[in-house]
Amino acid sequence: MTGDDSGTGENTEDATGSDGDIHADAETRECLRTVAADIRGDSSESKQLSAILYRVSDLYDPEEDTSPEEIYLNVRHIMQIKAQGGIQR
């Protein structure tokens, strides 16, 4: 998707190709990692969100081998464990 598809006059070009695959994009990767570092705090929620953003940034890193599905499943698993009160040992 490229150009102004939002109706806002803004350029909505992203790092996905016409085939729907996400392609390496250093600017997007660094932006996500900067935000992840900025929001990381002492609370478990901020650490968790920071980790999720950093993981999403891996999609834009050509040296990482991950997919949106892998990230979704990983985050879902973490949220399920958190909802259960942690890992039962």
C-alpha cells in the first residue's frame, strides 16, 4: 500500500510490498526500538509492552527470522501466563 489511502492527506506508505510481506526498513525498526526504550520503566506492564515493541521491530530487521504470526503467538502465550498469575512451577 502506498500513497494517501487514509483520506487525511498524509502519506501512508509502509514497509509492506504488494505481496503483503514485510520488508527490511531501518527507519521503522529504529523508531520502534526507540519507542520501546522510551516506555520501558519499572512496572511489569511497561517492560512487557517494551518487549513486544522490540519484538515487532524484528520484523523490519533483515537479520531476524520471524513472522507476524510467531510474534502474535508468543505475545498471546505471555498474556495467558500473566492472566494465570505466572508460571506454575
